[in-house]
Amino acid sequence: MSTQWLSLQSFQQGQELLEAINNVSIHAKLQRNSIVPSNGERAKTVQQSREKIKGFLQALAPLVEQAGENDDRPLLGIDLRRRQLVSSFLKAIGNPRQFHSALFRKSISEAIRLLESDAETDQHQLIDCLADLRVLIEEHTNHDTVRILGEI
């Protein structure tokens, strides 16, 4: 596959993930402030968004673990854009000033636990995780945009 095609795929996946992050983040902020919409369609959208983020994180976790163990060897069996995302994730772990949520300070599994939790006490941490994940995905998507459109 061409680099531009991989960038297009990555861009589309990134946009879908950003939409899911926004859906769950808005819901968590409303829930934290005791404002929970009773719309059944909205609840379904939030649940689908949680599943999308969870699937993404579950797929990312073993790659991050593998890359963390083998600093000097490249990840095999995944495309270039996914490798770059894993690399960006590892760099974010090493940047506690910018990325300070449980996703980067504790573990991906802790972020998944927060994502699955409806406990009020977990909502603030979940919002922080989603905000950090949004930054990571937006940066990655920006690189895709440059690859697709070129420097304008």
C-alpha cells in the first residue's frame, strides 16, 4: 500500500476515534455534573463510542508493551502509521508535563477500567484520559493531513 493510502486510512480511523472520544467525554462531563440526558438514542451512541475506544485501546496495549520491551527493534506485522502512533504513545508516557492522565501514568488497562465504570468518582479521571488521548490522536491525525494534502 502507498504511504498516502495508509495516511488516508489512518486519518479516517482517527476522525472516527475523535468522534467517539468527544461523545464519551461530553457524556462523562454531563454525568459528573448530574445532568444525564434520558434519550435512549444518546445512551446507545455513548455505549458504541465506549466500545470503539475500548477496542482501540485493547488493540494498542500489546503493541505498546511489545515496543516498550524492544526499544531497538521495529514492530513487525503492523503498518507504518500504526507504528508511528505506538511511538508517539511511548513518547507521551515519557512526557508527564503534557500527558498526565492515568492512561499515560498508570496503564492502558486502567484507562479501560475507567471507560467501563459508571462510578462518579471515576468520571474526572476518565475525562482526563480522554483529553490526553484526544491530544495524541489529533497530533497523529495532523500528520496524516499533511501527508494527504501536503504542506499548504
